Amino acid sequence: MTLDWILLIVIAVVGMIVQGRLQSVFAKYSKVPFHGGLTGHQVAEKMLRDNGITDVRVTSTPGSLTDHFDPRNKTVNLSEPVYNSNSVAAAAVAAHECGHAVQHATHYAPLGLRSALVPAINLTSRWAIWVIIGGLVLINTLGPQYELVYWIGIGMIALSALFALVTLPVEYNASNRAMRWLTDSGTLHGEEVSQARIALNWAACTYLVAALSAVVTLIYYLGLRNRR
């Protein structure tokens, strides 16, 4: 078994552990109401107002941990458990997603780059591996003149890795903005602040694992040509 295979397996295991811990932390702090009594919806609207943002709507979206900010239609979309809950976890998630809205309003460069990459990522994530396989088949059956097809697939994988890496500062910055506002605005107090920080830190870990996985996947496919 090669080193890149070992790394892929290790990162996959770590990813499952982190995801499990994230769900456990959010389940725990979703049961802890904070003193202000605001729902996630109200927390989001308050943070937007405090940052002078008046053109972003807060909406409810189905599912759990499906919260996201959509810059295309300027909406902060909160999952149903977050939208209606007055828990520490709900406040943290709502503020984090509003952190993305603040990034958009202040033209935070990494967010702009990530948004610009989304259309390409939607295509490459679906076809990259098939292009690589097709390139290898063409090389092995028709000759090395078709190596360009393989390298196009590698470029598509590299774009996905770039997207994952750009996502890191976007997510960490949004969490920092969220925690700063939750503290400065007095929305959370005392132990609530540390609980919210723990929840957001575990959420950030999932993006870190995703970035590492994307880089190792790129390394794996770079070496696949020589192994074949």
C-alpha cells in the first residue's frame, strides 16, 4: 500500500471522527438555551442590522446542518432547528452565516474567489475522475499523444483542491466575525461564549479535513500516471 493510499484512509477516518464529534457537540449545545432568549432567526436579523446590512433576508431551509449564505440572492438560510431555536448552538450558527453576509458586504476577497469558483467546481466535481480514467485508457490503448486528456482531469482535481483551500480562510474568518459580534453585542455571556466557540471550532475542523483530503486526492492522482 502506497503512502498516498495510507493518507487517504487516515484522513477518511479522521473525517468521520470529526463529523461525529461535530454532531455530538451541536446536539449538546442545541439543548442549552442562552440568556437572551432570541431564536436563531432573531440573532441573524440582529447581527445583520448591527452591521448595517439591510438587503439580506433570513430564511428557513429544510434539514439539519444545512445552514448557508447565498450571495446570489442575498439570503441567510438557516436550517429549521437553528431558525426556531434559542440555543447557544443556534446563536453560533446563525451568527456564523451572517459572518458570510458581512464578508460579502465588505468585499472580502477570499469569499469573492470562492464564489467565482463555484460554477467550475459544480462541473469538475462531477467529471474530473471520469476525465482522468478516460485519459489513462486513451494513453494505454492509443498512445501517449492523448496524455493531455489525463492532465485536463488533473487540472480539474487541482481546481477542487484550490476551492477547498480557499474555503478555509472564508470559514474561519466568518467564525471569528461571529464570535466577535456575539461577545461585543452582549448576545452571549460567560460560559455561553466558550460553548459557542467550541461548536464553531468543530465545524471549522470539517473544512480543514476536507482541504487535506482534497490535497491528498490531488497527490494520489498525480502519482497514478506513473503507477499505471
